[in-house]
Amino acid sequence: MRRQHNITTEKAVIEFLHRLKEQGLSISTLADYETIFADFFQGEGTEIISDITRGSPIQHIEAVDTPYIDAYKARLINEGLSLSSINGHLQRLLRLFEYCEEQGYMDALEVELLSEE
């Protein structure tokens, strides 16, 4: 698929959440995705879909990179979330990034889950 440039984060997230809704995910699961995306893109949680990407330093989905993801992981660790909670956040983000790659919105991006060492 030909790569599309400058797809806004808001557009990508809304499309992805719409796809999840079409797949029959529950309202509570969709709200969980919304909260995680808002936390990732803004640095604070919200369940209001229109606010998910407002104020984000990542205006275009293709700008998401490994250092941004690593900083998010570090923040979640510092907030005291368990490894399984952090990995749940990362898995939801990975699904978004895979969708965006399939749509040609961004290049493949590896998201490494945390493991107990």
C-alpha cells in the first residue's frame, strides 16, 4: 500500500476506534482504549473522544517513534503501574500502530513489551 503522509493523530485514532466498534468490542473496552490513547498522546487520561489528541506533541501519527514510546513506558513505571498493566497499555497502542501501518499512515514500529528480569 502506498504511504499516506500527514495523517493526523486524531483521524487515525478515530478511524481505529470505529473499526474496533464495528468488530463488536464492548463500550467499556472501547473506553479503555480511549483512555490509554489519551494518556499516551496527551500525558493525561480522559475518556472524551474529541479530547484524545488535543494538545498532543504528536500531531501526525507518523511522528510516533521509539523514544516517545520509551518515555511513555518510563512514565508508567514511575507512576507505579504493574508490568501487566503497562503491557496492556502497550498492546493496545501496538494494535493502533499496526492498523496505521496497514492503512499506509506510518511505517512499521516495534513496541517491546516489558518482561520481568
